[in-house]
Amino acid sequence: MASPDREIKDSNNMPQYNPHAIEEKWQQFWLKNKVFASVADPTSPKFYVLDMFPYPSGEGLHVGHPEGYTASDIVARYKRACGFSVMHPMGWDAFGLPAEQYAIKTDTHPAATTRKNVSRFRSQLQALGFSYDWEREINTTDPEYYRWTQWIFLQLFDTWFDESSGHGRPIAELAAEFASGRRAVPGCTQSWHELDARHQREILAGFRLAYQADVAVNWCPGLGTVLANEEVIDGKSEVGGFPVERRPMRQWMLRITAYSRRLLDGLDTLEWSESLKMMQRNWIGRSEGALVHFQITGRTEILDVFTTRPDTLYGVSYMVLAPEHPLVNVDEKNCIIPPTWPEHTPAGWKYAGAPESPALSVQAYQKWVAGRSERQRQEDTSKTGVFTGAYAINPVNQQRIAIFVSDYVLMGYGTGAIMAVPAHDRRDFDFARKFGLPMERVVSARSDLPEAGELPFEETGYAVHSPWINGLATEQAIPVMIQQVEERRFGLGRTHYKIRDWLFSRQRYWGEPFPLVHLEDGTTVPLAPEELPLRLPDLVDFKPTGTMDPPLSKAVDWAKVWVLLEGPPATAVARVVPPGTPGAMPARRELNTMPQWAGSCWYYLRYLDPRNPTAFCQPETERYWMKQPPGVDLYIGGVEHAVLHLLYSRFWHKVLFDRGYVSSQEPFRKLVNQGLILGEAEYTAFSTSTGDLVSWSEVAPELSTRTGADGRPEIVSRHKSTGELLVGRAPAPATIEKRGSQYVLKSRPDIEVDARSYKMSKSRGNVINPDDVIAKYGADSLRLFEMFMGPLEQVKPWSTAGVEGVYRFLHRLWRNVFGTEEENQPRVVVKDGSTWRLLAGGALTAEQARKAQAAADELVRPMHRLVRKVTQDIERLSFNTAISTMMEFNNMLTRLEVVPREAVLTLVRLLEPFAPHVAEEIYQHLSGTASVESLSRVPWPTYDDALCVEARWEIPVQINGKVSGRVSVPADAAEDHVLQSVLADAQIQEKLAGRNPRKKIYVKGRMVSLVV
RNA sequence: GCCCGGGUGGUGGAAUGGCAGACACUCAGGACUUAAAAUCCUGUGACCAGAAAUGGUCGUGCGGGUUCGACUCCCGCCCCGGGCACCA
């Protein structure tokens, strides 16, 4: 391996630590020599360290990015040194809304802005010295990449979910089951062979994992697109915060619900944080209970409800349908609403504005509900509703119960209908109170009292007034009731999942086109794999149309194609041919594009074989990196992807697994979320409306933020005792000083100011740019500080003073090697045989040689401890404590006059994953020759546990739990011996004052405890 | 409301049953310097006593418990951060 030119040094010209000179040199060296190329070496174990690849925005990198990337880089470099074949790649997630919004804003083509942003991001990342294998760089917008995104989509399109095996299977196998008669053709009395191709394709379309459906979508006018449920927060778009409306549209959906159970159960096998798993569990939302059928009086329709508390069936006193429920759609044949009100219908059960008939009442109510926004519906939980005029029969006791419509029942959950048990559900209770409905207790808090526990009693207890289950505790009553329900055939045990199918199309330009065509017969046929990639047409005008039509509707010529179908008619694929080709039929392309998440669903697989033109990844390569241990070994990224990217890619991975393309059940075995980095601590001084200053201790703790008249942020609160409105503003830092433990105004030392950290944001002006930090302190210091701030997963505030601290550490290390200016010569010494000499050449005096030997002897045990601690800390991702340990060791070297080479060598080897440039530079110097291998190729040092402890221990002695002295004992001393010498100790004797310890405890190496 | 995570000096944090506050930041004092910066050394949880070395008391959100010994384990509460939420 070639080596960069060594700087010329001699004893009269000691170099200062200059991060810029050495960092650029080593970055070029690593890149030029492909030092970090990943090789699938079958003779060594693999380790896959993955970063969530960034969105190359126009803003450039912020300090949050290097946090996770440094952590993963440390692990990657460490694992390489331990002999693993390491995969550590980087790429760009460049399709999607933010890139397109930015392109529209700056009026440039998204391809151009993406190219520019990517090169900026790449050079910023390279300036941080990350050990990525840049040969594997990928970009989701590259047609050679998205051809495989499209290919995987075709696999989803080609897959149906076989409930009996719980796995996805090729659609051709389903067609074969229909053809052979092993499976009945749904909704159809004819046999498969009697159906024409169009009919067959339509039936198969209903089974595919990728399908089209008319659904009420989240339409976001502000963005001009629909959004997935996961992208809507509190009725607003996650990107941009625009309002979102419900609208029916025909859209592509992915059948993620088929995988609910496996997505949920798979979480148990993963080393993810409990909170992250919980978020996914909540999102998937498993609940167990029963589906119960209710007869509707005088009609044939059955009203199905899902309940998690079938044990309360005897307490059902009415039913409620969601306003959107099909059984109360007056335009439908099966509408259950009778033409007139039943006798004795209370006036309050009718809609006040339209009491004439049940249909008019329900319609008026539905109209009123439709006019309410998601927000209003969520915030106002007071109960509204109308009686439908229809009744159902409670199957357990044949009681006639009224059916209502109310918006407290959601169409999107369960069956869109509920059985109401007002005695044991707060919501039903409120509704029953308002509408004067009966209430019957069926659960008691105590087994010995039938009426224990205040209503509504929502907890578990003991069944009462319920003939089949009386006396049973809720936990037993539920399964018994389910058994009863099933035996009597009015219901089934059922597990319900909250998760909905994934809405997979977007009315945007900057995304992957769907690789399929729509035929004139109304069916949709996938493109043949050879047709991929289907390139995004190069539109000049890519802006939203202003209607619900996607931008690709402007690509008129692109969308119109002629195709030939190949293969069996039911599962035919399309080839695009020139117009007029014999047998060709006209077709049109899909105008929607895939959502941002498509490309990131599988990118970790493309890294493994990034330039393969014939497969998304060669199978042997995939097996090497993903099979043993299964999946990515460490995945680091932000928690904001908890239910989006991380759920979607798990789903795709499971489909690919079922289809035999990947060898692990889960893509990401271990995952860590780095904590948010907040801005530097800020001060806030509070004053009243008349300008009187108020001390922080007088300010009530409830704070809210607003933008002040001058455009700067203000904090609003109230006076703790007077309740007066107070406004907080940031005083100039120079006007603040510290008085004792408080920060106060210099001009008014009696006025305390608040000090805290806020999230970095452009509007607050507290954003730290990594480029600036590197310019001032170098990449090594930035890397070190980001890791030194605190535990990786924790939220923590930025501190420029803190960067100075690690910067000083590197300076001290440098001086320990190259000497201080006063010394004017390197301090490192080497032992040749039995003679110590200066590393740079030159003999030592007898006194210096003696000191060198003493230092070497003294450092043996600390060095072993150092290696052990740093090794263990990297293994548990406790980087801040690893750095502390290296600082301590370095401080130890600082006190020495001469420094044995062995000690520095060990230290820089351990430091290399954290601060690779300075470590490489020092290593090159220590090796004493210009042509050395990269330090990253030097194996990780080992340690000996026996040498990690001192030969003698200073052990504290407690008497009644209080430290009363200490004794020195040999490390290998037996308990008896230690206790003996403790009792013999003069100081202990004195403290004992003749009392006889009734209990003596020796914790080896830690503590002696005497109890008197 | 439900579910997670967390509360330790002026600040970031360390210690996961065994000497609380490692390592840093900040601040103060000293050395070097004509001076400053940089660097090096010393001190820096609070309170009390002492001229000082030093000694004592308290101290890990609050209250209880287990233990020879608790930041650490258990029970109850308070506060902060995050997620979900009329989810049947």
C-alpha cells in the first residue's frame, strides 16, 4: 500500500497539532487506496453496520447527522480491527416530497438540485472521515437503482397472501389452485376455465399484495398529493403541516395488513429499544376479542361488531354505527333505516333539525358530521348522535335494543359498529346518560358483592347477571363466553389489528413510476422485467397540476403506449412495442408515482451488490451478509422513522423472504436511535407588560413560545403568585453573569434568568453547522465531542466549550508524542533489546533510561485496563465513557518525562475509531518510517484480565455502613486473611472501641463491612 | 386517559447492590509572559468547625420498605420528555 508523504520533522521543528493538514491528507489516502472496501470474505465473520441514509436536502448536513454516523463508524472501524468483514455503506434517499418542494421553490429541475445536494452531502461526509466503502454509494433516483425498486414492486404485485400457511406465494400458484378446483373462485359460480382473461385478471387483482382500491384517502391540497396514514399527524401533513382532507380516490395499496401478525411477533426477536418496539406495537394495534353477529329486527342483514369484552354481552343495552357505516347509507338497498319512527321514539333521539323521519334525521346528522374536521372530532368528545329507528336483538338474552348512529364510533376501526355496554365503558356511559338509555351492570369489582365498583366500571372483575359466566373472573369469563358464542353460532373469537393497508401512490413527479400499464378492458398488467427500468419522463414542467391529476398527466406521449401481452392470460406481462406492431393493443401508463418510502424499503440490500445489472443482489452475496447472524448487525438512525420506514421495510423484507429472495426474517436485528442534539443553552429574562423585570424563581413553570413583534422568539408565562402575564426574551450574553449558583443580570443581580436548551431551528437561529466546527477544530474533535456529550440515545444540548475540551485532549496527546515547544524534542522512547533510546534517534542519559523503564513498568496494568474498558465500552455503545478512559490514560502520560512507545501505540490504536486522522498521523510517526500500512489495518489490541487489577488493593472498611478506615491487602488474599488484617488494624481497633463485630463481610476487592 | 423513557453538583455526564460526583465544561487561584492568548499546576456538591493540615454533618425528585450496605432492588407519589388516543 502506498503511503502519504511524511511531513518533514526534525528536533528543531516540532509540528503543532494542525487538524486540517492531516485530515485532508488521510481522507485522500483512504479514498485513493480503497482502504475501507468491503469484501465478502468467507473465512471471516461478517458485520453489517448501517446508517439511515440521508435525504440530501438543500440545507446541507446538520450536527445531528454526524452523531449517528460517528457512532456507526466507530463500530465499523472497531469490528474491522477485530477481524470481521465489515459492510459500512452510504447512499442517498433522494426521491420524495422535500426534494420536490425544494425544486419547486428554487425553480430548478429536481434532478439538478438532487445532483447538487448529493455532491455537497458527499463532500461534507467525506470531510468527517467516515470509513464508508464509497464504491457502494447508491442513489434511489438513479434509474439503475429504481429499476430494482420497480422490480420489487412487481414481486409484491405478483404475490398473494396464503392465510393457511401465513406466507406470501406467487400469484400463479393461486391461479393454479383456481384452475384445478382446489380453491373455489370467489363470488363466481363459473369454473376458472370458463372465465375470460379479463375476468381472471380482475379476480387475481383482488388477492395481490399490490392492488388498486377506491378508498377515502388523506388528500392534502397544500402538497397536491395523498398521504399515508403514517404521514398524517393530528390532521395535518407531517411534511409542511398542511391540512389534510378525507376524499374517495382510486389508489394503489399495499396489503401490509396481511403481515400484521408476523410484523408484530417479529418484534420479539429484535434488539430494538423497548419504546421503539412499543410504537410499532401500538401502530399495528393488536386486540383480542370476538366478532359477534346481531340480528336486525325485521331484516335479513346482520350487524357485526368487534368487542374485546365479550364477557359484557349481557350488559349490551343499545348499539351504535359509525355515520359512514354502509347499513345506514340511505342510497343503498341494504339500508336498515325504516321509513317511519317506531312508536314512542323520544324526541331527543331524533335530529333536531330534521325530526320528520329516521332517514332524514340520519342524513342530517351524517351531513353535520361530514362538515366537522378531524380535529374538531378529536377534540370535542361530548356525545352526539341519532336513533336509526332500527332495532337489533341481543343474541344472549333476545332483548330488543335500539341502533344509533354516532361519530364516537369510527368507521376505520373494527367493523365500524359497536355493542354498547354503558355500565362498563366510559364512552357508552356518557352516551347512554345523554339519550336516557338503560344500563345494566354485568361486572363487579368483588366476587362476594354483586354491586361493587362505581359505574362506569371499566376494570376487570367478576361477572354478574350473566347466566353463562356468573362468578367468573374477567380473564376466565372472556374465553368461556367466546366458546359459548362460537358453539351457539352467533360469533367467533377474533384478533383484530388496527393497522390499515399502505396507501402507496402519490400525485407527485419526483418518485418511481409504477411499472405497469392499464389496458382498455380495465385490467392492469405488469411490465415484463426486461422492460425495467421504466424511466421517469424528463418533464420541464413538473409542478403539481392544481387539480387532483398527477404531474405525469402532462407527459401525454409517455403515457400512451402499445403493448404485447406475454405468458398465460391471467398472469400476463406487458411488453411495450412500436404502434402498429401486429397483435399490439393500446394501453396507458400509471400516472401516479411511488411514495418516498419505496426506495428506502430495500436500500440496505442493494449496498451488498450495488452495480449488479441482472439482480437486485446476487443470492450468495445476500446470504453472506444477511444470514448469519441474521440481518443488519447494527442499524443507527433517528426515531422519527419508527412507524414509517422501519415498518415498511420490515414488510417488504418479509415478502422478499417469502418469495425466497432474502435469507433472514427481519432486516434490522439490532437498532439504535441516536438522541436529538439541542442548541446551545440559552438565557431568558422575564418582564411584565410594563417592563418590570421578574426573577425566574417567580415565573410559573408553564411556558409557551410565540414570535415577538421584532420577529424573535418570545416565551410567555405567568407570575407564580400574582398570575400577571410575563414575557421572556433573550438578553445579550454579555449582560449576564453568574452569582453563586444562579445566572443573573449584571445590571440587576437580584434578577435571575432562566437557562435551558431548545431544539435547533432556523427560526431560532441556534443551528450549528458542522462545516464551521470542522473549520475551527477539525473533524476529529467534532467526532469526539459528538460522542463525548453523553449516551448516544439521549437528548443533549450542544456546547461549543465542550468541543474545546476534546480539542485540548487531542493537543495534549499530540504533545505527549511530539513534545512541548519548551522540550523541543519528541518524548517517545523505544527499547532496543535492553537499551532505551529516543524514537527519533539519540541516546538517553542513565537517569532518563531509568525513568523510561519505570514508566514502562508502571503503565503495564493501566494499559490492560485501558484496552479492556475501551473494548467493552464500544461493544455496549458507551462511547462517552470510552473517551473518558482514554483521556485519563493520556493525562497519565502527560505527567511522564519520557513516554514508552508501546503506551502511545496502544492509545492511538484505541483512539482510531473515534478520531481516525490524528491516530493515523501519530501511528505513522511512531512507526518511524514513511511507508506504513494504515493504522486501521492494525489488529485490535488484546488484554489480560489478570493484568487489569493491581497486585495490592486498598480496601475501604465500613463499620455499620460508614467508611471508617482502609487497609491494603494482596489481591489474591483469602477472606479470612483480609478480615484478620482488618481487625488487627490500629485505626479500625480504635473505631471499634472494644466492640466485637457480630457480622463480618468481605466483598472481594471492593469492601469490608463490619456490623457491631 | 393509556403505554414507554427519564429525574445525580453551576453545566454535560460517571457509577446498575459495595468509597456518589470519574471524565469534561465553567469558575477561582497560581506558574510562564512586558502583557495577553495558549499551555501547565492547584482547587471547585452543600453546610458547619478550624489559622491551617484537617475533622464533622447532610446529600442522587418526594415518602416508605428490603439489606451489613441502596443513585442502583421493591411499594406509593410528584415532576419532565416521548408515543398513542372516542381503537370498541
